[in-house]
Amino acid sequence: MIPSLSALFEGLSAVEATVAVLVVSVIAAVGMEFIVLRVARRYVSTTDSAYDDIVISSLRAPLVVTAALAGVYVLTQVPAVRSSVLLDPQLLDAVFGRPSLSVIILVWAHAANTVVNRLVAAVNEEGTRFDFAPVFSNVWTLAVLIGSVGTLLWLWGIEITPLLGAAGVAGIAVGFAAKDTVANFFGGIALYFDDTYKISDYIVLDDGTAGTVIKVGVRSTTLLTRDEVLVTVPNAALNAAKVTNESAPQSRRRVRVPIGVAYGTDIDEFEALAVEAALAEPLVLDSPKPRARLRSFGDSALQYEILCWVNGPTRRRRAQHTLNRALYKTLSAADIEIPYPKRDVTVTAADGSATDAASGQMDTPSSTDDGTAAATRNGDRGR
């Protein structure tokens, strides 16, 4: 390629060679913009996926800039051009050569960071379980920044070995000074690879903190509680805590409603009424079907539990409220008693007569050893 380019510029004056360099660069940029990219945009507009649209729109600027500046760089390396243009060869390289490559590197670094972040955001919006955590965007941005800076230093001939040594010493100092930040950073990476949660998941921590994940950053994760309060939790703390993801592997969640009915109740009738009341609630899912389970024989009642499902962990409390209201109304209408503990209190007067505090009737006289009044409480009596 270089010999053929040299042949193109043989016999040209300095002004003609310089103008030729500029013309070739402009033609390359215009051709990339109005021919290559236009054809590519026309093709991706016919596809159903939005990912190719993101790639084309993000790469438009770097492709055009590369087509323009790469021509400048390549043509300035041709011996015939270097000897023909108005500038000294070394000055030509310092003014046009390396600056052109530097601009190309920076433009492509920005485009690489932009396209990946936009693709990650597009995948996240689809709500699949195989989406990218936002922390991946942060790691990618850091990698692109380090790579582009290292490439620019190499391009300009700056020795990076002393910088690496100094960076090692500085890294140790920074590591001790910002150990919490470093721990949070790697904690976020660990949470991503473990697929612990994603944005819009409802999580509960072992200390009782619960909320919907609305942001995952390099240092921390932000939760929105049911009281609409933002709680920022360091990633290191999340990585070390027990995290219950109530939105995974599926969004539906079971609701348990405890209730007691009196001994002697027709339990078949009660179970049918309870299930019917649960099915009538809009928040309760029809499948799996609600069920009534007899859990234990209590002191005053048969202890039941009504089991049903709702579509989402944040709906459980509201479903419990509506189910409790519906069960109370249904059982009251069917004359099924919901028992509660009752007590009889007997008061013994100083003259030895006993009075039932509940009924006011006199019982057989009784007295204490010292003749003073006493009150005795009989045990719980339930129905």
C-alpha cells in the first residue's frame, strides 16, 4: 500500500501534496457518512432488534472521524508526501501524525463506553433474568479509561515503567486509606456475578431492612422502602449479609392468614367459606388455588391458616388486610364464631360471702386465714 501511495504523489509539489492529503481525508469521511453508514442504517431499520440501531448510532462519530484522520496519518507516513509537504517530517509527525491517532483513540474509547452502556440499559429494560447488572457498566468504564490512557502514553513515547512503580506505591497507600471503598467496589462485582438481585427486585436484609432495588452503583445499592424512603446500603455490607430476594425466581408470593374457629364448628363448611372468600378477593391469584389448613388445637379455638398467592411481594400486606376483612364478614354472616379467651373473676368479701364479678350472684361463703378480703382468678375459660 505504501509504495502505491508513494507513486500517486510522485511529481507533486509541496502545495499539491498537502491539498491531496486534505482532499483524500475529506472524501473518505464523506464516503463513510453518506454511503457506508447510510446503507447500514437502512439495513438495521428493517430488523426487529433495537441493539443494531444502538451500535450504528453510537459508532457513527468514531467511524467518520477515523476515516478522516486515518487518511491524514497514513498519508503523512508516505516518504514522498513527507518530503513534499511544507512542514518538516518530525514536525509533521508531531502536528498531524500522533495527534490524529490520539483523537482516534479518544473517540473510539468514548464510543466503546457509550455503546456498551446503552446496550446494558436496553437489556435491563427488557426485564429478563439474564440482564446485565449496572455495576458491569461501571467496571467497563474503568477498563476503557485505563486502556485509553495507557495507549496514549505509549503512543507519545512516555515511559510507563516509573509510573507503574509509583502507581504501585500509591495504590498501597490508597488501598489502606480507602479500604471501605475498595471493599464496596469488589462487593458490587461479587453481587453481580452471584446474580443476587437486579433493579426492581424486592429484597429483605437480615437486619430487617426491606425495599425495592432502584440503583446499583460502584459503592452502594439504593433501596426504596414501602414508606417511600431511600436507603443506601454499602455493597460490602450486602455481600456479607443474608439477602432474601422475594422477587426471584418468580414474582408471586404466598400469603398466610391465621384464624381460629370455635370447637364444634362444622370444619367442612368453614373451609369452603374461607376458600370462597379468598377467591373473591381481586389481589388473590386463582392458581395456585387458595387452601385452608388446620394447624393445631388451641386452648380456645381450632387454629387454621388460610394460604393463598399474590402477584408480587409488595402486595402481601394489603392482601392480608382485605382477606381479614372478608373472612370476618363471611364468618359473621354464616354465624361461625371466632372465639377469644374469657375469664370469670370471683371476689371474696370480708364476711365470707363470694360474689361472681361477672354475674353479681352470691356463692358459698369462704374466707382467708386472716379474714381479709381476697380475690381469686379462675383459669382461662374459652369456648
